[in-house]
Amino acid sequence: IGPVAAIQSHWVPNDVVFYSCSQFPARYRGGAFIAFHGKGNPAIEAARGYRVEFVPFRGANAGPSEGFANGFAQGNANAGKYRPGGLAVGPDGSLYIADSQAGRIWRVVYKGE
């Protein structure tokens, strides 16, 4: 069995959670949220990672990843101000993003359009 999705090099994926709740729009159900901690190699100049991506799944087929939450680097290409390190889905369908740099937890809710 080959890979079902590709990720950028040096983004350092730390956690993945599949979304099976109904708070977010239907297109998120069955898809994967991936927390990228940020680059692991300080020799790389550009800020990489420091974000949460979403990968839609339809059965065993994955679509291309899309940015879901980014901006955690806050312009700091060397360490990132915040570093997503963990993900969880709450009982109400909220997505929780844990940060390992500044000790924060963000709760992402969908309020409708």
C-alpha cells in the first residue's frame, strides 16, 4: 500500500486527527487535520510548517491538503512564536490545537456562514 497524501518537507507533522463530528460543514467529515510543528532543521531559512492543514478523504482517496489554520510562526522563521503540537476533537465537534512553544490551547468552533 502506498501513501495516500504527501506533505511538505521540513514541516514536522506532530499529530493527526480524523474529524467525524457534525459541527463543521459536511466536507470536513472523514477528513484529517494535521498539526505541523514547524521546521526541524534551523539551517533552513524560510519558516515552514507552524500550521494546521486539512486533508479531505473520500473513502481511501485523499484530496490535496489545504491550509486550515496558519500564521503560528508570527514572522519568526527560526523558532515560530507558536508551534502546533497536538490536536483533539471535543465532544461538541470543536477542534482543539495545542501549542508547545507558548503553552496555549486554541478552540476552533464553526458558527455557520
